[in-house]
Amino acid sequence: MLFASGSFVQPLNPVHSTLGTTIVALVPLVLLLILLAVVRMTAWQAVIIGAVVTIVLAITVWNAPAGQTAKAWLIGAGTGIWAIDWITFWGVVIYYTLVETGAFDDLKRWLIGHATADIRVQAILLAWSLGALLEGLVGFGYPWAVIAPILVGLGVVEIDAIRVAAIGNNAPVSYGALGVPIITLAAVTGLPLMHLSASVGRIVALLALAPPAILIVLVSGRRGLRDAWPLAVVGSLSYVAGQYPTSQFLGPYLPDVIGAVVSFAALLVLLRFWRPKTTLGYGGVPIVQPVGPGTPAATQPDTTGTDTRAAVRGFLPFVILIVVVVAATGPWSHLGDYTFVKPTVTAISSLTHKATKISFAFAPAVGGTWILVSWLVILVALRVRRGQIAVAFRRTFTQMWGALLVAPIIFGLAQVFNFSGMANSLAYGFSRIGAAFILLAPILGWIGVALSGSSTSTNALFGGFQYSVGGLLGFPALLAPSLNSTGAEVGKPVAPQTASVGVSTSTYVRREGDVIRHNMGWTLVLLAYLILIGLFYRYVLPSAMQF
């Protein structure tokens, strides 16, 4: 249907039944999740099928004009390439550049050398702080793949090491891969990026209080937590001390990276002045810490000049990344405001009866561009050779070519879903649940990532829908979409696609089901905790979720 101005008017109930329309609107999402989680189809193939089905339903059931529907898909695809691929590609290039030059190994060795023999210290410093740094830079399950083998080498049983790496990876997920999930959420909801970064940061600040204590229990039991609780407190609060202000004032690109760096610093200072009375190994077994020339690096810090050079070489790239990105994208910078083209397609919303638009602003100086600039500076600082650059690019393309295809296709799908009115019809149907939807919002995020394997995809698929349902139910505007993103955080340990990457360096390859079952219990505990946080922001502090 077309409005007098020529704009498409979205139908709210095209099949003349609220239940029937809701079921039909669910078809693309359910189909996509079945293809990914049940059929185990490759993600880029699944999203192509999902996009085709979405376009067909938009045109034939919701009567969206074919030309404008195609334009909406192209606008979404452009957003996926420039707002998502352009960031994740250069973030992974930086990671593999550090791997090829040995800078990342320098960082790992230095951290292990300062972790002491206590398994609780190792779990917090490595699974929590280093895991957050890896999630902030790369994501995609790589924190599991890197951290778990280190923990196994330190004496942790392999499946438990994978679980520790997975649970430690929970809180940083929303800001993973340099903030891509939040950028996705802003793109599909139309909400301001900085406000979404801030609202998710407020939830994560509370959510992040739990995992360090859980990690200590996982590696040493409850007894291990009794005399190491300062370690859990400092681990969680120091991460929040870096993550929270960054998410509030600098945006979504660096909360994990800065949170991890602050956490490293605070933990290492703590360990200079305090250590647990008893040194515990895996399982909470007391161990005697030897001292002398034969002492392993993990039990006796190296104080040589080589140690200092390794620390500088390992941390310098992250300092460069922070300085460049903060300088260019902070609130004081308007470099990203310059746009050359802004294609737009407009419809009349079936919920508000006002004009709503799908658009893509091509701004050259976006976050991904400054991550590229950071990489160029890192090349100079580390004196990277051409051969190392070539290998870094080759490994990045090998890992990412599928993900690079997924982003534009799934963004196109999401924007067709929004433009046609399918998202509004779905939201209207779910709004019949009433106020109890506040309990369902984080669960939908958990289900979405558990089935799709990606918090970015979960936000693309459910973010706009959650925003619309929240609006119909009178929730604070930012609450439901923020709970969708953080729900995806706590579902990551049971996501098959994430697990397949996470176990790639273990003997659990093609045995992801064993790992997922092992992770399930603690994931549900964290989901229940997140629901309580959602209730807190809904009924106690709703102003924190407004803008």
C-alpha cells in the first residue's frame, strides 16, 4: 500500500490474525536459526536463504514495493560492509600481525611469568583479563582457542579449561571485535550509537561483577574463593573501571580493550602487595611453590631486561590502538560527521503511523578507518616485515571470508524485515505478553546467540524487534535492545559456532556438544542474574535506560 506522498504504508496485520501474522513474521528468523543450529549449514549459505525468504514474504505478504524492498536490502548490505566488515577485518589483521611478529607471544609469556603458581591468579589474569583483550580485538570465539591451551599447560583438565575460558569471555562480548555488536544494534534500531553504548555499559558493569568469582570456584572450588576473594573483587572492579567510563563517554570501540588493560594493571599491583595465604593448584589442591634457578616461569617472575622488553612489545600495539581510536572517534572529534552519500528509503510505520526510514550514511572517517590507521602505526612501531604482513592478510582472509559475506547479507535481511513492517508485526504480537516480556527480553538474546553463534547476528535479527516491543509496552527506550545484546553475552558459552572455533586448538574438535553441555549450568546461572539486572533497571532505575 502506498501513502499519498508515495511512501509505502506498512500493514500491521496482513493475514488478518494477530497470531497468524506473528507466526508468519517469525518464519525468516526461525528458518535461519534452524539452518544454523539444526542443519548446521554454513553461516553465509544460511543467511542467503534467509534473505531470499524474507524478501519474498515482504513483497507477497506485507505488500512492500519490490524496488524499494531491493533498495532497503542494498542499504543494509552497505551498512554491513562499512560499519561491520571494515572494523572486524582490520581488528583481525592487527591480531595476526601481533601473532606473526611474536608480540602476542611476548605478551602471553610476560603475563604467565607474572601470574604465580596459584591457579586462581592464572585464571583471573589469563581467562578474565587477557580473554577480555582478545574479545575486544578479535571476538569470534578466539579467546577460548587461545586461553584454553594455556590453562591446560598450567594443569587444568582440558574440558574445564575450555569452560573457564568460555565463562571468562561472557561479560566482554557486547563490545567484542571493537564494538561491532553495539554498532549493529544501533544500525537496526535507529537508536543513537553513544546512548546504546552507554546503556549496555551500565548493564555490563553489573554483569561483570560475577564471572571472576565464578572462575575461581571453577578452578579451585568454594574453598579457593574464601581466601582469594580480593582477587575476584579487584578483577571485576578493575575491568569495570576501564570498561564503564569508556562505554559512557568514548563509545563502543574500546571498552573491552581499555577494561582489560586497566584490569592487568590493577591485578599486577595487587599481586605485589597481597597474595593468597595458600598457593592452590587446579582443583584446590595446595602446592608448595619452589624458589630457585629451576623454578618455572609461572611461579617466579622474570625481572630481566628481556622481561621488560617483552612487556613493552606486547602492550605497545594496544596503547597505539587506544590512542589513535580515542583521539579520532571520541566526543571531541567530528571527523566521522562528514558523509558523501546517504541513500534512504522511507515507509509509514504501522505502529506510530509516522515516517520511518532506512538509510546508510557513507562516512569515510569511521571507526574502522582509524583501526586501519592504528595498524599502520603498529607496523612502524614493531618494524613488521613484508612477509609477515602477507601472512597476516592471508590468515585473516582464510578465517574471515565467510564472516565478511555474512555481515552485508544479514544486515540486508534485517533492513528488509524492518522496512516491510515485519518487525513491527512481530513486535505487536509479542507485546500481547505484557509486562512479563521484561523476563523474556534477555532470554531471546540468549536463545538467539545460542542458535546463531553470533551476538552481532542476534542484534541484527532481534534488536529492532526488541526495541519495538519495548516501545509498545512502555519500557525505557534502551532497555529491551540492551538486554538483547547482554543476553547474547551470556549465551555465548553454549553457541555451537563459537564452540567450534573455541575448541579448534583442543582435542574436542567435532565434540562441541560435550563442551556445550559442560558450560550450560553456569550459563543459566548468569542468565538468571541478568534477568535480575533487567528487573532492576526496569523498576528501580529506569532513568538509566532512557536518552
